[in-house]
Amino acid sequence: MVMNVKIGINPISWSNDDLPSLGGETPLATALSEGRAIGYQGFELGNKFPRESAALRRVLAEYDQELVSGWYSGQLARRTVEEEIAAVGPHLRLLADNGARVMVYGEVADSIQGLPQPLYKRPRFFTAEQWDGYADRLTRFARHTLAQGVRVAYHHHMGAYVETPADVDELMRRVGPEVGLLFDTGHMTFAGGDAVVMLAKHVDRVCHVHCKDVRPAVIRLARNNDWSFLQSVINGAFTVPGDGAIDFPAVIEVLRKHGYAGWLVVEAEQDPAVAPSHAYAEKGFRTLQRLVAA
């Protein structure tokens, strides 16, 4: 049975937001034209997209693409709900105006994901009170965005408060139903989880999926040598579906059985000089396309 999903991509395959040296010279038009030619239906936002609603709509329409979503750097670990609602306003309107139904929420307060620090130095919640307070703020914030037609898709992420399988468990059992889970196969595996097992465990909450594969040998080096997140990226920890070790047929089957009907987004931070953008974007698309149609 063919799944009722759309396959999109993040422009990070062409130019990296966190590491501008990786593909920084590549124009947005290249990513959009190549993505369309491959068969992608939509793009997530990157730093080269316009941030005004009408201008963004024109750019996407020129290449027959939909707006999938867009990363939001949240700080609810430090901010009040009121402060976060004020901060998210322009981004939320941009997503809503352009038809996105989910917002990628990444917690960046105290995060080391962009710093030259080993991953073990990431921030953590240590007490039930800390977890409960964060979950309550996140739920109230998500209630606000949902009222605007956009659901929070919470991104568990290396180097942040919510990284490991245990972190995801703690958060999901505390937040309200307004909060959706962005399930990232690559980050879950890097964090020590079994992507298939964890997806099946939380699939009821999944409203968005980032499909990235991993190279286990690089992850072992990252852990053994205390690499930072960005060092891990540069050295090839992630790749596109079908080029690594994750069991994507099983991942897709879990989503199929649950009736998942959202976006599958290829998002694999790599150096385009080592992993040519078009070739790898096409490999990721063909892998997902084949599995979805099976």
C-alpha cells in the first residue's frame, strides 16, 4: 500500500547553516532546481530563504515546491512562555502564511551543538522538578502555536537538553498532546538509541520525520575522541537514507502501520565537497520513494 506521505528535503545538503564553509557558495536556486529535478515536493527553510511571507511564497512557487517547515531556535529552558511567544512571532507567521503545518522546535538554551566542546558536556535536566517545569512551559507554548495552525515538532538533538532515548521518554510522558515529536533517525541513533524501537514507542506523538542515516564507524570515533557535534558532522557521521546503517525499511514500516501522513524529510549534514549534493540528495529520495511505494 502506497503511503500518504510527501518527501521533502532540507537545503543543508547543499549549504550548511551551522557551518557556512560547507557549501556556503552554493546559491539557493541551485538547491531548489536540483531538488525539483530529483522529485522532491518541498523544502524546509535554510538561511538563504527569504524571511518575508510573500517573497518566500514567490521563490517556492517558482520551483513548484511547498514549504515543509522551518527550524526555530527555542530557549524555553531559560525563557518564560511569554518571552518565547513574543520571540517566535515572525517565524510562526512565516510558516503559517506559507502553509506549513509543523514547526521544528530545537532547544538551543545552553546547547553545545554549535560549540567546539565534546558532546558529553551537553546540558541536562537533573530533577523531576526541572523536567516538569520545562514540559509545562513547552506545552503552553505549543498550545499557542497550534492556535495559529502550526504544531510544535520537538527535535531531540545532539548536544542539547533532550538528546538520548531516556530524555525523549522523560519529555514525552510529561508534555501535553499539543506537543508533537519530530523523530530524527540519525540523531536518535547517534544518541545511542535504536531508531526503529524508539519510533515504534513514540509513533503516536510523531508529527514530523527527519530521515538521515549514520556511519557507525564515525560515531565511534566521535565518542572515543570526544569530538564536538560539528566535528562529527565534518567527519561524516551522517549521510542520506540508504547510505548508512539504519534499517529504513523497518522505519517506514512502523510509520506505514501507524498511518503516518506527514512529511519525510531528507536531512543529512555533510560536506558537499566530499558528498556531492545532487548525487546524495537523489540517493536519499530514491531510497525513500522505493520504500514508500513498496
